[in-house]
Amino acid sequence: MSVTIRPATFEKDFEAISSIYARAFKDDPLHNISTNGHPELLSVAAAIGCLVGGEVEVAEIDGVVVAAASWLPPGRELFDSEEQKALAGQHFFSKLEPACAGWFMTYFHPYGHGEAERIFGAGAQLKAYHLQTIGVDPAHQGKGIAKQLIAHQRENAHGKGVPLTLEAITKKNCDIYTKMGFKELGVIDFVGPEPDKKPFEFYLMSWEP
């Protein structure tokens, strides 16, 4: 199996990446809890945010996109530009239930940002390559493709003296990233939107050069 990794573009790859993320994260706690059971909406937002304001790489097998990794490079945050916000509003926020949209804006984003600053250190995340989302088509999971995507960016980032950061959503994923070389720095406990207010966690991790 030969895997090719290349940069993605919005025009060429948006639909493929959104579809892969939707399939990869259909049972993911964050994607389901934060959208009250509509995980495909967050998958679209994840694709938009980094295709417009970050760096996305895709993995192909025989010319077919089977995985993608969405990164925010140093100095960038999710939805920190008007273009990102406009596209996210069109494809994501306008389709969320009002309770979920309000939860994102008034609780999840400000609380998560504040806790990330505390755990990573003030300004540290903006100095890193942050892995916003990585997903592999379920038909190709377990083949080491996600590991190849991370290794590709690690070579680039660490070559510049820049760390990698991420937020793992489950302890299982945290353990996988630990085996790769990431170090767990702390945990954020969240409560989801009304009506269920289900709990979930972020495991904040860093891989220093």
C-alpha cells in the first residue's frame, strides 16, 4: 500500500475531507454531544476552519483521499478571520440548534480557551502547530495512515524548532498519541449543551522538538 501525502485546497478537497471526517467521527463524544446528535455539522466546521485559515494535508491511496489532518500553524486560531467566520456561519452555526450555538459561543470556546492557556501556558499554543482534527476513512483505519500524517508535519515543525499540540477527546486516543511521542499536560472537563448536559474531556498534549 503506497500512501501519498499532499497539501489540500478548499476548492479541490473540501467535500472529500468533510465526508471523511463525518464518517470517522460519527460516534465521537465531542462531535455528538456538542451538536446534540448531529456530528456531521462539526465535521464540516473542522474542515472549513483549517482549509481557510490553516494548513490541511490529505493522504491518498491510488489518487483517492482516505485521510486528512487539519493544522493551525503558529499565530493562527480557529475562526480568527472574517472569512472563516462567514463560512462557518453558513455551513455550521446556522444549522445548529440555538442551544448548541449559544453553548459554543458562550461556554465551550471561552472556557476551553482559558483552560488551554492555563495548561499549555500563556501564548504557548499560538507558538505551536496545533492539530485541530485528524480523521481516517473507517475502511482504512488501523493502517498507520494517521501516524504518517502526523510524522509528516512533525518533521516540518520540529525542523523549525516548533512543537506540536493537540486535544485528544478520549483516554484511548490520549494513550495512542502518547505512544507516538506526545506528552499529556492536563485535562479539561466539559459539560455539553442543554438538554442532556453530558460530560466529556479534552486531554491536552504537546510534542516538543
